[in-house]
Amino acid sequence: MGVSNVISERTLLRLRAALDEWFVVVIVALLTLSLVGGWAAYGSVAAPDDEVEQQTVEVWSSTAGFDHGATVQEENEVFPAGSELSDRSVYFTEVSPELDATFRYGYDAPDGDVAVGVEAERVIRSVDDEDVEHWSVNETIAESDTRGLEPGEEHTTSFSVDVPETANESERIEDSLGGSAGSVETVVVVHVTVEGTIDGEPVDRVETYELALEPGGSTYAVDAPTAEQRTEERTEEVAAASTSGFLGSVAPVLLTLASICALGALVIARQNGTLAPSETELERVRERYEREEFDDWISRGSLPDDVRDRARIEVATLEDLVDVAIDCDRRVLEDERAGEYYVVDGESLYVYVPDALEAADGSVDRTPEETTLADGSGGESDDTDS
């Protein structure tokens, strides 16, 4: 038996001893576990199969944006007259005074059938740093509509803005007011009206998008979304995973059965007297552990009869015999057939007989302190011929 097996057996004996010592506490704990498992099993069976919870789900989404550009109308040394400049952040006012833009709108959904109406307004307004509007002037510059727009299709609306004319109009308004609070800005506001049915649900909504113009004398800047996506969501009742499924009901039942089985096994073992380890078991494990502990000092073999007839000196423990071997600079010999251990030193024969072997032979048990000495000339000896 290897060291790991000996350790495992020792651990098992210690566990049995602990269970015997704490028998009442363990019984109470097992009873509690069986009650908890039974209650959980009952709850899993009595609970409803399906639970409903509120969950936000995406129904459909819209995508909208602007494409813009300007035609070169004046001769210059950089851009050929008549060429198209597109999707630039800055355009030159003198050579490309008119901004052309196209607004695109579409939506994505499992199914749908809607009417889309688009109105584009040029807005000149005065706002402060907190976006408070002091005045505004609106002018509709484009309108369009589409009936029966389906998912994946696109509705477009085109419009143009004369930037120098818009800048002049802003100045005239400010002059008429004798000045302006805040800052003046020019934007094209696009209102999108969507009516119809999307994914089986009625839809009636208005979305707003803006293209900002920033005149700067010789140039003007354009700031507009190219593909802005907006999502429509709704709250639905969905079936949640129930804790009372197969695993939810089986686990408490298994816990209850295991607790009851363990409880019965402990009670039977206690009544039969097999729960606590016996002295024989403890002694056997102790001797095996001791044998493994001193393995480096022990060799296996057998003694001839003439050596066995030498004066015997019996020692109480294997540890004592190993100490003798160390003092005599000898090795301990293990006779596996006889089950005894020897150290041969001159005419003396030191012997250790395991307690388990002595008990099997009907010998008298010895305490670890008792040591019987015998020699060839006299004294008590059971194994030496006089």
C-alpha cells in the first residue's frame, strides 16, 4: 500500500471518528437539509410553469441624412466652371454660391406600409448660448411625399439654397431690428411625417433633421448628418425562463433523497457499532503509516535459522528498532513471511513484532513502554533455545 492510500485510509478513519463524536449535530444537519430540499421541491412543483416579464424590444429603425454639393458657376484657376463639388465641409461663396442638397429617408422593419411626407424649410433665426430663440424667419423651399413606402425603400427630397442671398437677408432682418440678441444662424429644417403600419403596429410620427449653413464671407460651411439612425422601441411581455423546470425540480428532490439516505446509513452504522473506528483498525493504519515513514531504513529479506537462534532483544515499536539500526549503523530487515522486523548486530538480534501480528498469534498485548529483553544465557525468552 502506497503512502497516498495510507493517508486516504487515515483520513477515512478520522472522518468516521468525527462523525461518531458529532453524531447528534450531523443528524440534525441532515434532517434540516432533507426538510429544505423537500420544501424546495414542493415550491418548484407548485410554482407556475411560465413567468412573464416586461422587456424592451426594438420594433423598427429609420435612417435619414443629407447629400449636398455645389456647381462651380464662375471661372477660377482651381475648379473648372460647370464641375460639381460634393459633400465638402466648406464651399467657396463666389464660385459656388448655390448649395444643392438631397434629403434621403428610409426605414428597416420586418414589414411595413407607410406614407412619408417631407417638408424642407429654410430658417433664419437668432439664438443665445442656451439655445433660446429670440426670433426666426421660415420659408418652405421643398415638399414631397410618397405613398406605400416599404422597408428598404428610400424617399428623397431635393432643394437648393442661395447662400449669398440668405446672408443678405439675415443682414436686412438685423438692420430692421436695429441689431440682434444672440447669434444669427441659418439652417434647413426637414420635417418628416410618417403614417401607416409598421410590423403590424400603427405609426403616426414626425421626425426633424437639420442641415446647418455657416456663411463666412468668401466661404460657407455645411454641417449635416449623412446617415442618422433612430430606433423605435416598445415594451412587451415575454416569457421568462422559469426556475421550476426539470432541473429546478429534480435538484431539491435529489438533495432530499441524499440527506435521507445519509441519515439512515449513519443511524444503522451507529447501531451496528461500525461507525467509530475500532482499535484494531487504528493500530493497523498506525503500523502501515509507520512502515511507510521509515521505508528508507528498511530492506526486505529473510534470516537464516542460525541467525534467528541468536540472543533476541525485543523492542516495542518500529521507531525504536530504527533508532537501534542507526546507532549500530545497520539496516532494518523485514521478513514479510514472518511479519517481523530485525536488526542484526554481532551476536544480538533486535526484533520488533507488530501488535497486530502478536494479537493474531494469541500473544499478550504490550504497551509501547514495555520491552522484553532476552539473551542466550538466561532470562525469559519465548523464541530462544537455551
